[in-house]
Amino acid sequence: MFNCIPLWRCNRHVEVIDYRHRSLLYVPDEIFRYGRSLEELQLDANQIRQLPKELFQLLKLRKLTLSDNEIQVLPPEIANLMLLVDLDVSRNDIYEIPESISHCKALQVADFSGNPLTRLPATFPELQSLVCLSINDISLQRLPDDFGNLSNLVSLELRENILTFLPDSLSELHKLEGLDLGSNELEELPKSIGNLSNLKELWLDGNQLVELPATLCRIRNLVCLDVSENKLEGLPQELGGLENLTDLLVSQNSIEALPESIGKLQKLSILKVDQNRLTCLPESIGSCESLAELILTENQIKSLPRSIGKLKKLFNLNCDRNQLTSLPKEIGGCCSLNVFCMRDNRLTRIPAELSQATELHVLDISGNRLAYLPLSLTTLQLKALWLSENQSQPLLSFQTEEDPESKEKVLTCVLLPQQPCESEFKDNLARFDGLDSLVNGMADDTWANAVDTNRKSTIQFADDEEDDEDDDKGMLLRRATPHPGELKTMKKVAENVRNDMNAAKGLDSNKNKRKAGLQSESKAPPCRFHHQRRETQESRTFSHPRALTAGSGLHGDPIYHTTRPSDAGYVKSAVTKTTPPQESFISQVPLKLQIEVSGQRGSLGISIAGGNGSPPYKDQDEDIFISRVAEGGPSERAGIHVGDRLLEVNGLSMQGATHQEAVSALRNAGSCIKMKVLRERLPPLEMTDLDVLQDPSDQQLDGVGCLFRKTQAVICNGAVTSDSQQDLQRISRSDTEVSNEDSFPRGQHTMTIPWIILTHPSTSDEDVELLTQIPSRETCGDIPSPDRSVFSDCFDKA
């Protein structure tokens, strides 16, 4: 009755394959078996670098997603996918879209975001079936002049590019409903933008716009308009024509006044005008009957209009950091008001009518000049009432008293009357002036002398009244408790002061010791205790070979001097017998390292952080830093440390490079990678007598005459080559023999570089993994001893 389908046909009939997040290095061959039936292929979030030609023989493919890979080239064979409807190649390394993309006539959804593209192919406007197009963050400089031929576009995203103007043909996109042009460099909009009659969402934030064209207000269907973070000085008077507008975002501009026509926006629900230069609101604001959220933070508003009480649906009203001295009585008409913030203004009283806003739950009036609160506030069901920044609880206990002037019952508490806030600068100055004493745990007269000029007595007793007649008598002043954020700042400052003071004291003491040692070197008394180390030539320890040419110390005193190599290949040096302070020397003198990793076919085993325009790795430094080193990886064996500052990659300078540029440089470095890094805080190296080379050509001096040795290792799939092994065996030998007191003895030296521990976390790590071909299947050679973990060219090349 039932006919069985042959098993070989069942196995080959697959329509959807989902291989996302599989850590794939290449497209699996098994996919190509289903060329006759496969319609959807998802390969997102892998490590694929190349697309095979067989992939573009899947002629029935309708959806292809390749986002978050390492693809560098989109082959022209993509033209074979005539039925392709959805293509996603976002967040790859594709530098060019082939001209043949125009043959994908069925393509409706395309995402090319996050690639190093700078332009679109000339044939791109031929994709007239496109409905949704995303080209975000690709450094796009301009759009094709005939871009308007994409007449079926409904959604267009062009955020985070470097567009400076828009073509006039853009106005021909009559079906366009969403247009995102945020974070570009647009200075003006074409007047023809008003022809986008179906546009509902327009994002123009983060540009350089000085004004908006009046024709923009002809877009009747516009629902959301975001022009924040521009240079607007005003809004067009025709703004009221946007009758369907619900969201208006104009934050961080230079707007001084809102147009009266804003009252015609009957559907306006969200209005954000914070961080502008508003001095007042128009009376027509009360006609925005649908307004639910009104943000006026950080303006220069001195009063609110009485019509604000007509906003029956207003839920959130924020007027922080303005210049308000009073509130209108009509504020109580905002019957839906739930959150009311008036922080850091100049209010002297709160109207009793505020109690009519029965839905009010959060009231923030800290940082004002209130002496009391109206008794009517007790009828509200408040969940939080903030009177001070450092208030410990959202609600306090109030007492009822009588106002001596109005004879009315009022509310008072321990935080009333409010004290005028001192400037943050003066407040921090008073707190931090005495840190010199605090960090060392001292409680002497220096603390009082240090802060007398910047702080005043917080408590005055009766005995002080006779001496200080000008001060207020019998007055108890309350000083604000530091905010937890300020305590962290105080801790950081204290630690920095402590470190600077300890370093300065160490330098001063060592400076005096060096001078005394130079003057009485021959008369130094013998050591009387066994734990004291004798300073002899045999037992002398240097912090690093580069210390030999430090020249002058931090205080201008000479530390070491060396002479250049002689013709015979021997080096004679006049070296003082006093070791410089290692801690201060390490923190001030950086060390350049040039490291070579050659022949590797797998992962470098490092992560980088920072870069121009990215969150800094530490402090405000936007250079590229090594944020992670994989244990046992090629980079660790080559001598890379966490915290190294990346200077060059194969001769390409990383100074001022962006994070993406640094990643691309490492990925494209090839099979031989030479990295130059700067190590700012290198732990001290323990070192016996320096080698003296017989061949003068092996001895090199850097720019300041510093004697150094080159130690270079070539890493091949994690194993050290034979030449490098011989060098490492020679370096790791010890038991140096002293042959001559007048010159450096001939022998070997041992270097020990411990781990560098940084306290700064990585804020924008990006693994630079699998930067070359497929990983090696060979086993890596093990390093027999810890001393052989230093496989780097530790000093500059000549």
C-alpha cells in the first residue's frame, strides 16, 4: 500500500543546515552533497577565512549567512546564486564587493556591515529587489549617484560611516520607511528629503548638522526623529507639521528655544531636550496632551510654564541641573506623574498643590535650598523622597513644626534646611590636601597645617564665640559624607601619592648613598653582619644590561658609563660599584623588545586591546596593548608578555592605529611575524658577568651607547629550531669564570624574566587567534626548563 522512498534519496534531501558556533576553519565538504535540495545554510560565528568555489554551486540556495567569520574575499562566483534572497556577510574582513553581485536579481535582504569596505560597486543599484539593506560601520565615504534606483527599499541602515553628503536620488526611495544615518559626518540634508513620504523613522544622531531643512516637516508619516548630538541651534518653525510624531530626541545640541508649533504635536509621547541651552519652555507645551516623558536635564531653565499642569499623561518629568527657583502651582494637575526629579536647582519652596499628583512615587529634590516641605505631602504614597545626595534611606522620619513666617504647619527632618552645595573642585581640594599625612598613617601637625586654608571648622563650641566674633554663634554645620564613587577616587589618589612619596624618598636616599659611596669608596668599613651583602665585582648584580647606559639618574647624577667595543673584540667598561635603585629605574625607563615568530601555521595565542577610538586598555592611553597571552602558545615562548605595548608589526607602525587596523595587520602578517613592543614595567633581571664576544660585529650599541646581546628564536608550530636550541643552551649555562678584573670577564650570563602582573583589566579584548592557515597537527616541542621560556630578541636591532 505504501511505497518506501529509497534510503539514498532520503539522506541527500536536506533543505536547512545550521553550523553556527562550531569553530569551523573551513566549509565542511559534506555540505556539498546536498546541492540539489539545500536552500538555507548558516555558518555564522566560525573562523572561516576562504569560501570554496563548490559553495557557489549550490544553485537552490535561498539563504546564506556567513557573519562573524574571517572571510577576506567574496568571490565573483556569487553571481551563480540566482535564487539567493537573504545574504549576511557582516563582521568579516571583506574589503570589496564584486561587481557580479548585480546578477543576484532575487536578493531582498543584504547585510555587509562591519567590513573594511570603502565603496559600493557601480553595479550595486541594479539590485532592484532589495528590501532591507544594512551597510553599517564600513567606512563608506559616499553613495552612488544612482542609489535611488533601489526603489523597493523599505529599510536602509548607513550608521557609523563617514558620509558627508547624500545624493539627491535618495529622495526617489518612495517606499522607504526606516532610514538610519547616525554617526556620520553629515553637515546638511538635501531639501528633497521631504519627498520620502512613507518615512516613519529617521535617525540623524551624531552628525555635524547645524540646521534642519523646513521640507523635513512635510513627512506626515514620520513617527520617530532623532537629531541628538549635532550642532543645531534651533528647530524649524514648521515642526508642527509632523502630526504623527511620537518620539522627538534633540539632546546634546545648542538649542535655545523650542518653536511654538510644538504644541501641534498631539501624538508626541517622548520629548528629550537635555544638554541644550533652553531658558524656558513655550506655553504651547501644554497642548501636547499625549506627552508621557519630558527630559529637560542640564539646561538654563529658570521657570516652568503654567500650562505644564495640562499634561495629564505625563509620567516622568526630569529637570535636574537647571536654574529653577520655584514651581508653578499648576504642577499638581499632572495627575499621572510618577517620577519627578528636580535635583541641583535653586528651589526655596515646594508648592502644596504638588500633593494633587496622587500617582507620585519618586520625588528627588536634593541639591536645592529648601527650608521645609509642605505638610500636604504626607497624603502621597511616596516610595522615595531624596533630600541629599548621600541620603542613606529612600524615606526619612519627618516632624511637624510651625513656620514662623506663615504660621503654617510644615514638615522638617534632619536634612532640612538644605545646605548650599560647594563646588566639586573645592570639595575635593579640601578632602585631598592632607593626603601626604594620611597615606603614611601620620597624625601630626602637618595635617592641620596642610588643610587649614581650605577647610573650616565643622563644630563651634561656646568657648569659640569670644575668639571668633565674625562666625555664626552656636552653629553646627553638617558636612556631606563622600559618595562611594568619590571614595574610590580618594583611594586611587592616596595610592598614587604613597607610591610617589616612597619613590621620591628611595631616590633621595640612594642619591645620597651613591654620593657618599663615591667619596669614601676606599674607606668603606667592613661588613659586621652576615646578612649584609658585600659589594664586590664578583657578586655585583645588575638590574638589566640597558642599565649600563642609563646615562644620568633621575636627579641628574651619573650612574653608569660604558665605552664602545674595541677593535680586538673586547669591551672595557668603567662601571661604578653602586647599584641604582631598581624600583624607580624600572618604572621610569622603558625597554623596547623586538620579537620574531616565524614559520607558525596556527594561532599566535595572544589578544590585543585598545586602539584609537576604542576603550583604552589602561588610563587614557589609546595605544595597542597585549591583553592576554595563551599559556604555552608561540607568543609566550617567543617572550610576549601581558601589558606589552605593540609598536610595529612587520615594520608597520601601530602608533595611532585603530583596534581593527591592528587586528588586520596581525592577521595579514604572513608566515613570518616580527613584532616590536615596549615593556614599561619590566621586573629586575638577575644577571652575572656579561659575555664578551670575540667578534666585534656581534656586539651592538643602541642609540645611547647601550651594550646588548641579540637573542632571537624562530618558532615553527610551537617548536624551536636547531639553531635556536643551541643559542638557548648557550644562554642557560651558568658558573661564569672570572678572567680579568679590569674588563668584563668572558663567560655566560643568565636572564630570568618573571611574569608581569597588571591590575588594569582589558576593556576591549579581541582575540587575535588563528591568524594564518589551518593549525598544525604536529605535536609541539616541550621546553625542558623554565629558563628556556625566553625565546625573544630582547633588545633593539642595530
